[in-house]
Amino acid sequence: MSGATRDPGGPPGQPETHDPAAACETGGQGEHSERGERGEHGDLAATYDLYYASRHYEHRYPVPNPATFDFLLAQGLHRARSVLDLGCGNGRYAMALLGQGSARITGCDPSQGALDEFRRRLQGHPARSRIRLVHGCVKALSPEDRFDAILLLFGVLGLLGERERRVATLRALREHALPGARLALTVPSAWRRLPGARLQAWWRGLRDPSAASRSRDIRFERHFGGRAHHFCYHLYGAAELRQELAEGGWRLVLLEAESVLPESLICRHGWLARIDRRLRPWIPAFLGYGMRALAVPEATAEAGAEPDGRPIESAATGELSTMRESTALPTATTDCNR
């Protein structure tokens, strides 16, 4: 997700606080679809509009996470015919994929400002005709839209609000998936991210038992555009991610640590990205700063073949084989269940 140009208003020199993160407590967020309706993510979209208008997002994340982009290539997503990038933001990953294959790419984001920035970056790009931008969430897609690769990167799933909404989004994505499709996603790790905010959420759960189930729903604050902004984020363990994917009609087939260092450092400093690339394979998924995953539609994963009977092609090697889970996955799942 990303953002547009909007005047924050308010008295000169007086910081304002924009707080869509009340949704952590109430589940109430809003969304602008391409049809102009107000739905689930409007407050979050408005915050990302400001995030991008301030250029703060672009400063923190000027390029794709190099290791995550390499992951997409290793899993063969650049060979897809049609790609959906849900929560595409300013096109960090979509534009990088655009130069790696011939896929038609749909970028979908509830932040109009993100899409405006995406369009600006596309100007003069020789393959810009293969990009379609949709303002809204997955509900803004046409019922006929089908994709053989779906991206849900940069922790977008954790930004969607309460559990029911996250699972509903995964189900909707399953409806838009072609036979043999792959879903690549990244989520923030409950064991590494924002320990102070998570401690506060845990403390709220002790005082209010009804809030205990939301102990991984945390708030954090960023300052940009002369004001403080609060975000709501759901932090994941491996077992929880596996379960939500299953309820959404997907099977988790690969899980690994996304990085050891914070993504903002990796994206801004190539030398740190190189160090991180060497360290990351040595840690289990749950100890990563985030977790990186690959999932396939449940029917495909169970059969080890596409619905027409063809074996699944291993994206990493090009060989025909049944997709298997990472050997690190059981360890990560066990530890995250403690």
C-alpha cells in the first residue's frame, strides 16, 4: 500500500494524530473501491496516502527487498501469464517483475495516492501496457479476473484487520486463482517485531480477557508529514499462518525467514542486504524479522498435480515434481506453538 497528496490541515506547527489503528480494538476500518464505495480500508488508505505524499515511504523502501524478489524469481512467478499484486503500493515488486517476463500484471491497492505514484513511475516504461491498476481491495476485481501468480507482500495480510477479514481475503484470492496458481506472501513475525507494542497488547489482554485473543494485534507509530500516524498490524506465528491459509483454501508449501535485519535497512543499504543474505539461511522462519511463504490452492497441493492431471512444475528447478514443504517448517511451527 502507499499514498497520495493530501493537506494534513490543522493549526500551523501543531502536530496532528491520525489514528486508524482503533481498528485493532473494534475491527472497524474502511475502504474506497474503484466504484467509489466506502468499505473496509478507507482510514488505512488515507494514512498511506499521506505516507506517500510525505515521501517517507519512498525514503524507507526505495527498492524491493532483494532477497524477496529473488524468491519470486526462484519460485517461477516471473514465468506466470497473469499476476495479481494485492496491496501493490507504488509498484516496487510489480515493476521489477515487469522486466523479467511477459506477464500481464494487475496492481490493486485501496490507496489512490499509491496508484498515482505507480502511474508516475510507469511513465515511459516500454512495458507499461501490460500493467492494469485497480483502486480498491480484492472486491474491486472483476469476477472474471483469474491469475496464476498472486503477490501479497510487505505484510499486507497483517494490515487487513481482524481475523475474519484476513481469512475472507484469502478465500477471495482463491476464487481468483487459476489451476496451479502460486500465492507468494510475507508477514511480520510475532517473535521479532515491535516487542514493546506486543507487550502492551499482552498487558491489555491480562486486564481484559476479551482482548486476549488479539494479543498479536499491535499498534505502532510513525511520524511523517509533520504529524504522528498510528498503524494496526497483526503479527504472525508459523502455525497461525498455516491455519489461516488453510481456512482460505490454500496450503502452505514453503516457509522461511524473510530477513534477519529490518527491511528498511536492507532496502536502503546494499552492503547490509548482502550480509543479511548470508545470515538468513541459518535461522528458522519464526526468528526472521518477517516470514516469507509460498502457498498453492488446496486441491492442487493435496493431489500434487493440477486439476487437469498435469504434475506441478517445480519453479526453482523447472523439473516436474510435487511441491514440498521446507524442512524448516515443522520446527518453526512447533516453536511458534509454545
